[in-house]
Amino acid sequence: MKLRALPALAGLALLGLGLAACSGSAGAAPGTDAPAAAGGYAVDENTLVFGVVPDSVDTETNYSPLMDYIAQETGKKVEYHESTDYAALIEAAIAGKVDVASFSGFTYITATNNGAKLTPISSIVTKEGQEPGYYSQAIAPKDSDVKTLADFAGKKVCFVDPSSTSGYLFPSYNLLDAGIDPEKDVTPVFAGKHDVSVTKTGEGKECEVGFAEDSEVAKSDKVKVIAETMVPGAPLVYSDNLPDELKTQLTDLLAEVTIDQIIESGVTSADSDGFRSVFFETKPVDDSYYDVIRDICKKTNASQCQA
């Protein structure tokens, strides 16, 4: 079964290469036509562009202490740029418009398959004793009679984004495994963010069932979990275009760091309940860690995985 490329990714080359700035403190987004700055930087040697996908309304808040830490330790200005969607971040990476980024596993595979020069550093762990990884959860309204994935057939299904690991790739594979064609046997609705997918599913109108990552599902009392699958932890990556000395420095800073170490370094913004809920430490990962996603790509023959 081939998962055809959906409109958001059907023509990667046609999409804008810039990132939409979502922070008042961020500078202008890198230009869509200009090449990466001299020396391999997205902007210049004094600036690091930190790219993220718009997972939820709290995305910027969640990453601010980590960006403060990078800025403090490298002495560079760190610009936050939240992409308009997953495909925009992929295009920005391919064009050398981000220096450091938080990808999902699927966007990392898609970006590198299409020419982005990236190296995984680590993955964020949210609780002590955990390993990198999180759950893709199939959900339904609390009062729904849906009990299994097989019950998703014929329904309006909330996915997150065509390049989302836990919000599309793994759900599609699991639907196929349940005998459901995710293109023909359901009506796909792309919510854009995990929290929006949860909200729409809980309302039970635009989406009768859906998928989202576990951290967002846990915030809602309007949905129930039907099934779940462990997904490889999202990678923090650096651009291979950066100078070697800086790549080494970023690896030293981000490969294995705890929230306590970040606070002790002087980043007081990390000492908050909000950041503690999404960050405990990082653990190193490498490219081979994402081979399971490559295997899923082969099994689904998803066009998004192809170069």
C-alpha cells in the first residue's frame, strides 16, 4: 500500500524556504532566496536560528529555557523561528536556513532524504528514568462507542500533519495493520497541531476519532485512548554547515544535560513548572536510532519518505 504525498508535501520544491517568526524577540526570518550566510550560518556568525515545528500553542514557551541556555553558553543570539508547518521546517533545513532545530523523527528522515545536512545530537526525556521516546495515541471522544482501531473505518479522522511521526506516519501504519486504508477508508482531517487534533476529536464534530502525541492527550478530559504505539524520541539536531568547533560545542552542551545543570548554569527561566513538565534531561541519539522510521517508510511506501 502506497501512502501518496498529500498537498502539504506534494511539491517540496514549491514551498517557501523561510520560517515564520513567532517571537517578538526574534529577528526577521531568513530570506527565501538568499543562500545560507558565509561560514555555514543561517544568518551570520553571531546568530543561531533555532527551528521548531508548531506542535502546540506552548511550543515557544517549552523551548525558551533551552534556547536561553544555548545563547548563554555559546555567546550567540538565538533566534526562535516556528515554522508554519512541518513541510516549511523541512524546506528551511534543506536550504540551510536553520542552525539548530527540534525535529520529529519523521521530519528528520524526510529532510535528510531530500538533501538537508543534519546531525542528531540528542532527544529530550521528560521524566527521570525514562528513555527517549513517546507514544502516538489513537483517541476518541470520551463517550464514543469506538473501542478499537478497526472502529475507525468510515470515520472522520484527525491527523496532525502529513510529516508528523506520531500524528500521521505511525497512525497510518497502524491503520493499515488493522485493515484500514488511511486514504480511502477514512476521511482525513489535518489539524496542524497535536493539541488541536485532541480538541477537535474531543468535540466529536469535525473529527470523530483522531491521533496525537501522549503529552497533549494527557491534558484533555474529553477523549479516551483507544491504542498507543511507542515512537522514537524527537531529535535535537545541528546543521552540518556550521563550523566544526561550534558543532562540537553544541554536542557537548546538548547531548547529555539535565534541567538541574541548566538551572545551575544560571538559566533561571528553566526553573519553572512549565519547563519541568516537558524537560528533565537529554540523552544522546544518532542517525541509526531512526532506522525504525525508515522501516515504517518501507512498509507503507510513504511518498513523504522518498527523496
